[in-house]
Amino acid sequence: MYTDILIESQTHDEWLQYSNSLWDGRRIDVVKKIINLFTDPEEIVLDPFMGTGYTLVAANTLDRMAIGFEINKKYITTADERLKIYKDSYQIIKDSCININKYLYEESVDLCVTSPPCWNILSHRHIAYKKHKETSSVQRNIGNTNSYSLYLNNLTRAFSGVYEVLKANKMCIVIASDRRKRNRFYPLHIDLTNIMTDIGFTLEDLIIWDRRKEHSILKAVDNSCIYKSNIVHEYICIFRKITKESRIL
Ligand SMILES: C[S@@+](CC[C@H](N)C(=O)[O-])C[C@H]1O[C@@H](n2cnc3c(N)ncnc32)[C@H](O)[C@@H]1O
């Protein structure tokens, strides 16, 4: 899609066309676009919540090195299967990303792109998570808590580790969706921004990823007459690592 155009031809008109703040398309194309925008070939891309490996596939397709952390054995197997053609240019670490510093050197990563697990994941009607209910993975799944504040604490731990391994001034892109639960609205992209700022990142940009095509069947959000939207978009939050020294200035 648009990713190759960005690299190969950068006329003013094309740049304008692809630099708008509303994106659509498949996850793999969105992730490719991000990787193209923020890295050069052979640089290292990290996904601390790898899932089935879209980020690693996108990175390898674009000749970047890729590292993913994942705790769900089923997803690891799927990712491995997808990635095996790329041989030595990726690494899957089968452990919680909370332990990131055990595996990666400080300031060794050029870009982080990820979608963190949803909060309260076991209460979702999301089939995949219910089916693969392995006790150990469930316990370490940072989305597996009823408490939203505990979930935010878990995200803080995970992204503090990412901060350490990311090179100075490099980007951490977090794709996240707000949530509504029992009539309460949880603006994750705002809470995430506060967390990331406290860790030492700065919010550089916010893109809306329009996912209407995947949510074509809309339903009334509840029975009240008060307007509530169906959430059919995600936020692509673009953070930059600011060094401790430059934060003091
Ligand atoms: C939203 S999904 C990621 C989707 C992924 N970007 C993809 O392309 O498939 C979040 C993933 O984080 C994983 N996860 C949850 N807690 C984790 C942890 N502590 N360390 C590593 N991965 C974790 C879950 O198993 C899940 O696969």
C-alpha cells in the first residue's frame, strides 16, 4: 500500500497525502507504515506484546531486525510459523516483557511498536483469550485484572522497561483503544499519555486509526437515551524518549 510509496517517491503532494492524521487499512499495513516512517533498514524494532507477530513480520518484510516478547504459547507458535522464512532476523522471547531488562541491553532498540493487551481481558467475549486459559500466561497477562488502576500500574512497569532499552530520542508507538465498561468511559489514550510522560516520554503526535470497516455491525451501546458512541477507532500514540538530562533542562 502506501508504505512503499513513502520510501521510493517523496514528492510534496505524496507526502501531504500520506501525512494526514486519519489512517485506515489493515494492521499489517499500518504497522509497516510506522516502521517505514521511523526506522532505516537493519535497525531494531521491538514489540513487547507480540501476539501473533504482525510487528515482527512487518519489520522483517522491510529488512529490519525484530524482537518480540510474548507469554501465550499458542501465539508464539503462530508467530514462529509465520516468521520462520526470515531465519536470523527476528527473535521471540518467551517471557513477560516486565522482564525486558534481563534480555536486552540499555539503549539498544531503535523503535518500539505495540498494542498492549486490553484491560480485564478475561471478561471480554473475545474467544481467543478464553480458549487459551493457561494459568501461568493468564497470571502474567498484564490485562488480566479487574482493577483499571492496577492495569495502568502494569502498563507503567512494562513501558518503564521499554524506556530503558530504547535509544535516546527514538520513538515508542502505542496503538490503543478507549473503553466503555458498565456505563463508565475509560480514556486509555489519555491515561497512557500521562503514564508515558511520567516515565520520560513525550507525546509527539496522535493519529486516529479508522477501523469502521471491521466494525460494520453497530449496536445500541445501552438502552438509555443518552448518546454513546460505538468505538470504531484506535489511537496511534506517537511518543519519543526524552533523556533524563534533557528533561532537567
Ligand atoms: C493486543 S495483543 C497484541 C497483538 C499483536 N500486536 C499482534 O499483532 O498480534 C496483546 C498481547 O500481549 C500479550 N501479553 C500480555 N501480557 C504480556 C506480558 N506481560 N508480556 C508479554 N506479552 C504479554 C498477550 O498474550 C497478547 O498476545
